[in-house]
Amino acid sequence: MPPPSVLMRAALGSNYSIIAYVDGFKRVVHSGALVQPDDQTDVADVAICPNCSGLAEHEVLRRTPRGPGEDLLAKCMDCGVVHTIELRPTKGVGITATLSDGQLSTSDVIEADEDEVISVGDLFKHDEADWEVTRIDGGASRPFDRLPAGEIRALWAVRKDKAVVRLTMTEGEDSVASSIECEPDRVFSCGKILDVDGRRWRIRALHTGRGRTLSGSRAASELRRIYLHPAEKRWN
């Protein structure tokens, strides 16, 4: 017996692949969610047809309230089969999350539907910021690439709408650590001038997770640290 169909709203001509926020998590939605784009006036009711065994446009013939949800009597526009689609609200759960914003990490609770599948790499909004899931732990603190929200023991995420770039400013024998905030796609290049607290510094080296380079350019999201020397200093 095929799984229960779930109705969703899709923009006409979108090939049923929609980027949407589902309980905060941003992903491509193929089924299992109710989506209605704000900027679309022409939408189609899309559901899994038990006869076609795939997503198809449906005509809703009747709606019957069932507690907090409803049953829809719907007709597949491809094959003509009429079947019932059960829409029920899912149970919400709270996920303990460690959120890293630069060098600062805080613990918070993220709300999601119990059966919502969350994957490493998913984006979600929380406290007016964008975050990316970097790790998911299930039972016995084992890491998983993806899990239903109800099975997640802990989650880790990093902020994605801004980057905190660490700096090491060296003058003679003295080095001072600092940091700047910028857009994740801002590009830094070796040899270029960077103004820090009203003083001009030249980028000597860029450090990524794969090592240090004395030439080339990198986006802020790729950087672990930038090494700076006074702007008037030159190298051969």
C-alpha cells in the first residue's frame, strides 16, 4: 500500500522543485509539506497519486474537517483517479543546538516538526540570522548525515549570513590578534591593503582550513585567519 499522499502548493511551471522554509529549515521541497509562494498568484495543488506513483496536479473536490486537520477528496489531473488525502498537523519538537557565530558559541533550542528530516548542510533561520547545519547527533552521540527531527539528540550550526574573520597583525616582534565582521562572499587578496581601526595593513598571508598561502585570493567564508603587516612594509 503506498504511503499517504501529502498535498502541497507549487508554482505552475516550477517542475515541482521549490526552495522553501519549512519550520525554519530551507531546502528543496518535493513532497511532505504545504508550500504557497508569496510572489505567485497562479498555483497548483500537487500530491502523490497512488495510481501514477509520483507527483501530479490534483483538483480538490471536497474538504472535510478532521479534528485539527482535514481530509481532501482529490482527483488526479493526469490519470483521473479520485482518492483521499489526509492532512494532519505534525507534532513539534525542540532540538538542542549549538550555534557558532565566529568565536562565540551559544546553546539554544530549535523548533521543528517531529518527522521533518534534517540534513547536514541544511539552512535555517533563527533569531533573524541564517545558519547552516554542520553536525547532527543521534542516539549514543553518534553523528549522522540526516535524521528525522524527533531522533536528533543534538545539532551544531554555524552562522552563514555574515563571517567573522580572525586577524593577526604583526609589527616587528609584536603580534596582536583581532577580528572583523563582513559578508561571507567578501574577497581578500594577498598584498592588498586592509584598514583596521583606522590604520592601514597589508595582507601578508591567508589561512584556510587546508593551510596558509602567500598569494591569491579567498572569500571570507573560506578563511580561518588573515596575517597582516604594516602597509609600508614590502616583501621581495
